[in-house]
Amino acid sequence: MDHDDVQIGRILSRREALGLIGAGGAVLLGSRSSLRGAAPFPFRLPKCIVRPSQTEGPYFVDTRLNRSDVRSDPTDGSLCEGAQLTLRFQVSRLDADGCRPLPGALVDIWQCDAMGVYSGVEDINGRFDTVGKQFLRGHQVTSAEGMARFETVYPGWYEGRTVHIHFKVRTDPSAPRGHEFVSQLYFDDALTDRVLAAAPYSRHEGRRPRNADDRIFRDGGGDQLLLDVMEDGDGWAATFDLGLHIE
């Protein structure tokens, strides 16, 4: 069912990234040192962290749902069950001048619900079209600081896949050949055990695949795509730093 993503831009290898950071390191160090004694920036300093791309999978639909809270269905406002997860993307551009926030990029996320079901898609002759409810899908445009924020739920699981969230970053989706990067986010198994022990996840019967059981995680650098999830009130929160090289 998985389809290879077509990557028009490209993400740097670690060696290439270190080379660019070496070339622009003085800019980064100078930016940090200039903060001493000054009021702090109202946003996170960008972190140009190289991440591996992974398959888009079969369930992406370009619904153009511009919304931060993806838990509800836009047709009737009904909410998807699950533990609340605040997910932030800090998207940066990495080049010879250093690491800078990337504003105006379109960030899509899509994921399954607590029972492992993707809403809003129907397989028609091998092609997935929008149908029915639209839970757990949407996009945001990165701010001047390169930030995109979503309110979603901790995902469930389905046979053959560990717990994950899909994401796609596009710099110009209306252009014939805009820059595009696609990958997936993962969760620590021990935390997932804790979250999925409660309702509604606990109603899902069967053996949940763990990260080491998942071929895409195991062979695709999934350990570099693990979210650092923290407790946030009654829910959870995580920020994912992503540095892209756009030619």
C-alpha cells in the first residue's frame, strides 16, 4: 500500500549539513552571542536538524483544510476521541548563510484515529479520494518564525505499522515543481504503552506493533524522527525541529 514520495527538493546528508553549518557557523554563533543582556526573542531559535525522508503512504489527500485543530470534522463539528496532542513544527532553511526560519511553508499532517482508522479516504480503483468525515487532517502555513502548530490526538495503531503521524512540507504547492519534503513522526514505545492503556485506545484489540517491528521505522531512520513528548495539562505536547536544504 505504501507509495514512495517524490521529493523535489532534497534533505541534506549529515556530512553535507555539517559542511554548511561549518561555513555559516559564525553567523549562528554571532546570533546567539548577540542575545546576551538583551530581551529574549519571542520565538524559538531555529535548529537546523537534518531528518530522513520517508514514504508518503497511501492515505494522503490534498484536502486544503487550513486549520490548526484537526480533531473535528468540518461538516458537523464532531470531535475525534483521543488524548490531546499539541504538535509544533519549527521549520528552518539551511544554506551557506546558516540556519534561518522558513516562513510561508505549507505543513500538512494526517494520521489514524484511536482505532487505527484514517478518515476521509476511499479506495477507488487504487486511487484515494476524499469521502465522508475529515478527522485528523489539515495544514498550517509557517509563521515568520517558521512555526506551524496543530491540535490533534495521540494516534492509535493498525496492523503492520507502529504508532506514527505523517507530515509533508511544501514551499509552493501551487507551482508545478515546488519544493516538497515528506516524512513521518514516531513516539517512544514506553510512552505509547502508557497512553494506549486508557480509553478509547484500550478498546482496540490485538497486538500493537512496536517501533522495532516496523520496517519503515527500522530501515528509514525512524530513531531520528522520534518526538520528544512532554505532559501538557491533561494532554501531551511536542515540538519537532526540521532543517531543510532548498536549492
